[in-house]
Amino acid sequence: MPDNSIDNILIVDRIVETIALCEGYSGKTREIPLGLLPPGVSEGDVLRDTKDGLLIDRDETSRRRARNAELFKALADRPRTGSRNRFNK
């Protein structure tokens, strides 16, 4: 049975040259050399720290990307009110 503890989950925030900057639920950021990560890792991937090392959780990554797309669409589809823009005077 997989360990679903939030303590073993990292999100790849960004990749800078040969380093992946990953954030845990605590908000703490870790710098991890790309050579220590699974092949094909990309920004936004969910990583699980397992006894076999860091693995990409493709199901959780897909679920989060779909949810973020829904949130973005809802935000983009909101009616705009012209008076709320402080630059529109």
C-alpha cells in the first residue's frame, strides 16, 4: 500500500539549469539535482519520496493539472466589472 502522507510529497516548482526547485506542503523548498530525479520530470510534477527514491506520481500530477485548468477557466470566464481596474480611470 502506498504511503499517502503529505510529508513524502514534493511538487516541482521550477527547473533552473540542472536543479529542480521542489516545494513540500510545509512550504519548504528543496533544491534537487536533476540527475537524482526520474527521467522526464517537468515543472508541476508531483513527486513521492518512496523507499525506491523519488518517483513521479502521474495520477496526482494529472489530477492537479486538471483542477488548475478548471480554476483558471473559471477565473477567465468571470464577468468583468470595469470599475474594479484601478488603471481604468
